[in-house]
Amino acid sequence: MNLIDLGLTNEITEYLTDNNLYDLTVGRVTQEHRERYIISTGDNEYEAEITGNLREQEHSQTTEAEKRKKDREFGRMYKNVMKEKK
């Protein structure tokens, strides 16, 4: 599998070129196992995990997204209950 198969686009390639990011390796997360990830560069696969501040940031974003989802679900349930009472 190569990077194009993994979703590399001309837009991403142009961004890397425009910002002189030649020394970076492009990869894509292909699998997630709890807090561990498999990243493919097309040629190789690497195991990775998020640590430190990034891990806390990811957790808080997930928590906020979950809160918003629960609020939306509660709002829909509340509207349905109110409709039934009429």
C-alpha cells in the first residue's frame, strides 16, 4: 500500500512543499487500539501513542464532544416527551 492509497492528496503535498516541510515523513493512522495507534507511511508501519499534554487535550476534546452529543440527545428526548404531553 502506498500513501496515495492511504489518502495522500495533491493538496497535502503542496502544503508540505509550500511550507518547506521536506524533512517530515508523511503517515496515516490506520488502526487504533485503545490509546495506541498503528501509523503507516506506505513503506513501513509504526506503533505510536499520544503522551503528555496532547493526551490530556485529546481527552478533554473527546469529553466535550461527548457532552455536546448527550446534550443533543437529551434535547431530542425532551422535545418528544413534551410533544406526547400535548
